[in-house]
Amino acid sequence: MITISSMQLSSKYIPMKKKKSIVKPKEQLISKSLSFSGKKTSKEIGKKMSKVMKGKIPWNKGRTGVYSKETLEKMSQSQMGKIVSKETRRKLSKAHKGKTMSEASKRKNSESHKGKTMSEASKRKISKAHKGKKHSEASKRKMSKVMKGNIPWNKGRNNIYSKETLEKMSQSQMGKIVSKETRRKLSKAHKGLKH
């Protein structure tokens, strides 16, 4: 019977190589993510990604307060100045057609905007962006159709505007010339109404 001493075993022992850690250091992950920033995805890969993601529920759907103020600010800044193509607009329009906001969502939306005031700089930007723009006849007809039968929010309500607001409204209308066609329409709309 052959016996092998512990000395002989230890001399033949070959230590195993240490396995590399699968978890990458944070620095490596950051540098990798930075190397991909700015790279455009090909249409073929984009289609594949779209196919894979279809039907999956986003992790943040219906969740609020998942991003910090700093993150939201960064997200806002990253989108600023981006021009959305007409093709993308058409796709977005098609995707949202027929969708209606639930009453709960409307309430949430309303509550989130309560107390918020727009800065003068923002007001000026919006005003500048809309100056000179005119609605087409088709758009006017659509808006008219949508608004028909709706009761104005301020109908029959008094003292809803401050003196300053009323003064501003008065000043904005001063010097405006109303066409004969508009006068006829206003006259027709107000006939039979009692004040």
C-alpha cells in the first residue's frame, strides 16, 4: 500500500488563480457611460430596442418624487434648445390621440400647479415666441367646435379680477379696431340676452 505524506501533497499543490470581480468599480462605470454619451443609435438597433421594450411597464410609471430637484433640473437643462422634428411630432400626436386624462390625474395636475407663479422673464419669452403668429382658418374651426357647449369658468361670477388686472385688460384693448364682420357677429350673439 502506497502512502503519500502531507509534505508530498503540499509540494504538488497548485494555488488557483483569483477570479476577477464581476462588479466593476464606480469610476469604470461612469467613464463607460460618458464614452457613450453623444453617440447616435442606428435605426436598426433603435427598432430592435423598441421591439424589446414594447409592452413593458416603466419602473417609474405612476410614481412621484423619485427624482431630486437637482436631477430634475439636469433633465430640464439637457432638453433645452432641442428641436423636435415634424416626423417625431406626428408620432407623438398619433400616440396620444384618443387619450383622456382621468379626473384624479386632473386634480393632481391642478394641485401641483397651485401657488406657482411664472417669472417675468418666462412671460416675456412666451410672449415673444407667440408674437405675429396667427391661427389658420382650419385651426379656428377646430377650436370653435371643441369649445361649443362649454360653459366659461367665469360665467356669472363677479369680483374675480383685481383692479390692477382689470386695468391691464382695459389697456390691452385700447385702440383696437373691431371689423364690421366681428361687430355683426357680436351683435347676433348678444341678441335677446338680458343683463
